[in-house]
Amino acid sequence: MPLIGDYSAFLTSFQSAKFKTLRPAQKHLLEKYAAFETTEDVAIELPTGAGKTLIALLLAEAKRRNGGRIAVLSANKTLARQMYQEAQALNIPAALMEGRRSDIPAADIRAYQRAQKIAIMNYWVYFNQNPAIDPADFLVMDDAHLAEHCLHSLFSVQISAYSHDALFKTLVSEVRERFPEYTVLSDALATSEAASGTPPELLSFVDQDLIVDRIREIIDASPSLKTDSDLAFRWKRLRNSLREANFYFGVDQVWIRPYIYPLVGSPHYQDAKQRLYVSATIGDPGDLSRRLGVRPITKIPVDPEFLQKTSGRRLVVMNRLEEHGTNLPQRLQAAVLTALSIHPKSVWLCSSQAEASKYKDAVSQWLNANGVVGHPTWLLTSLGDEIDNFKASPTGHLFVGGRFDGMDFKADECRLVVLTTLPRAINAQEEFISAYLRDAGFMRRRLNQRIVQALGRCNRDEDDFGMYVFEPRSTAHDPTLRLRPQSRTMNTRRR
């Protein structure tokens, strides 16, 4: 028997000034959920702006009132704070948990443990080496795909040519000396820009077994472990499991990780009686379960009429096929500059953190050359603190690497999103799969999901609107070739 028989009446009982009635899609899905009350891993998919947050909070509160410990996880601090504000507007007891255990009030931890409050936090607070709270009975994973970013920090090691130059070159040189047949190793040590198009290669498991002890020695002796605490933390967790990991060698990074992350072995995953995955783009639940390393996920079926609706208006500006080349077409540059003259804020979605950093520098120079001066810029980090600064600023530009959801911009917080490349691959493992398994259906579906995610960043309400610019694929990795001064400088005052 379901915990709540009538969610419309349940919502009314909160006497919330903001949430008064259920939308048809919300009512439909909550009714469907009754058949999945005991399913261990269950997913909810509804379009952006359809009200998934209210659904998750109502289910969480129903479980809490039944005596369960409830944790709601968000992609970053900004979204966790938004979720907390929504819980307050709904008049349900909740505690916002941020930082380390010592930063979280003991009273809030006790209230969570005793099922007196719902705990709301980002993924890093809940899934880490020393979690601040005990495992939840009911776990809500909002923007579920973004949990993968948290798992990168727990279960992988990334050695970058930009951040760990000496260590990167030592590793690549050592492997190339033993196994010169890997073309990417020579390209990684070359200075030519032409080498940047070489896809990553996966070290053969036979070769890996022969050299793994030497790789461990090199990293153990690296000064980078003393200067980069994040690298040291990751390496400590992974160094004794190198034979079970994959080694991806690219022209600018070495990525060591298991093909599927072992989240299934974490007590904070295992001990939950139910895990609820929430997203506008669940897609294939089997692919999501592999990306997170969890048990099979069951997606609640939703009638097609509730899956087609989207919020607000979108103006999509795309490149003409015949204009693909080495320069960003003048008409796209003009479109971006004109949009910024009306509302001087933008979000640039890039395939990687390295590409986002390049775009941040190139776009700043390009804007200055076109008379758009004095605008602040931010490069989004994993915890997402930069989002709040961007939202609060009247002007500015946010550059995002490898993420296409988990960012909500309402009204004038942002009207312009630039997708710098088709997001076919956002990490070395995906680049390897895309290069050598080009027809993999699950990768095509991920691309489609990311495009849908990108198109939802600035359309949160019915009256909202946004402009989305899609740039050509061919020159995405070198924005300096594409951004040129226009013939006229643009005035950035609002019209």
C-alpha cells in the first residue's frame, strides 16, 4: 500500500503560498510512482520546467514522515541552496548541509539522523571518503547524470599537461620508450598544433601489466603530489588498484580510472532502501547505471503527452553547412555581439575544462576588440560557486567544461548560451569510445541528451526566453582561429 494515497491532498496540507496545486504531469507521475514504491533504483524523467523538484520533495517528505532518513543531492552548492529554498517554500523541515562535517551544525545532523529534517546537499558532501552523515534510507539524486562528476574525484586520477607538465612528460616518455607503437605518445610530446586532433589511446592490458609498477614509482616520486592536494587525494585512493583500472593516454592528459565506477560498493549507496534518480534527460537507464556504477535503474513510464512540453521560447542560431571552416562565421559573431548589446551576459558550454579555459581567454580578447570591455568572466569549477557570482552580476560570461545541465538561469540571470562544439565526448574515455566505436548507439544518445540539456539552461518558466548559438565542430579546439574583430564595435547598453 502506498505511503500517500492522494498527493494533491498531501500538497494542500502544507498550506504553501507557492505550491498550491499539482500540475497534470506532476499528478500523473506521482500516481505512477505508487507501483514503484519498493523498487530499489527508480528514475523520474520530465522536461525542464515541468516541476520535478516538487515531486522529489513530496516523495522525500512522505518517506521522512514514515521514519526514514532522507538525503536530497544536487549538482552543486547553488542548486542545493535552490532546493533548500523550495523546501522552505513548501513548509517542510529541511537542513542545508555544506562543507566538511565540522562545518555542518551538529543539531542539523541529529535532526537528519532522527528523521526530523530532510538533508539537502551537493553530491560531494554525501559521496566522499569521510561522509558527514550516515547513509540515507531514501536518496534523491537530482540532475542524476552530474553525479558522475563527483565520482571522477573519488575514483580516477587525471594528470594534465597544463597542471602537471613535468609529471605528464615523464609518464608519457617512459611509456613511449617501452611501447613506441602508440602514436598518441609521440604526439603528446610534440609541440605542433596538428597533434591536437589525435584521439586518446587505451593502454593494452598486457602492456599495462608490464609497466604498472614503474608508473606507480614515477607518480609516487612526483613533486606534484605535494603541490596539488586534489591529485594527492585521488592518487592515494587509486594507487593500489592500478591493475584494475584503465589507462587513457591523450595528447594533453593521462586519465587512470575503472571503466565503470564502483559506486555500487559504497555504503552510502548500498544502505539506501530506495534511490530516486531525477533528470530531464534520463534517456537509457541502462547507460546511466553504467556511468554511475549502480544497480539496474527502472524508469517510471510517463504518458507521451507529458514528455513533449517545454517551457518558454528558444531562438536557435546555427551555422550554415557551407560556412564550416577555420573561422567562426561572421553572422554568428554578429548574432552573439548583437545579443550581448541587449543583455550583456552569456554562458559558453565547452566539451572540456581545458577547452573552457581557452575560450575564456579568447572570448575576453574578442569582446575587448569589439568594444565590449570590463566584463567579468568565470571558469566553472566542480562545486559551482561561480554560478552565484555570475547570476548576481549585471554583466559577465561563464565558461563551463564538460557539463550541460545542473545550471538554471531564470529571466535576466542569462539569456544567451553558446554551445562551442557538438558534445560528442566530454572526457578521455568518451573520446576514445567516439574515435574507435563511432557507431556506438549509447554515445549518440548521450550527444542528443546533452543538446537537450543545453537548450534548457535559460528556459525555466513559461514566460522565459533564451538564445542558443551552435558553433561549428571543426575548429572547436582552437577558438583563437575563429573569433575576429567585427567591422563595427558594439554598444553594450540595453535597448
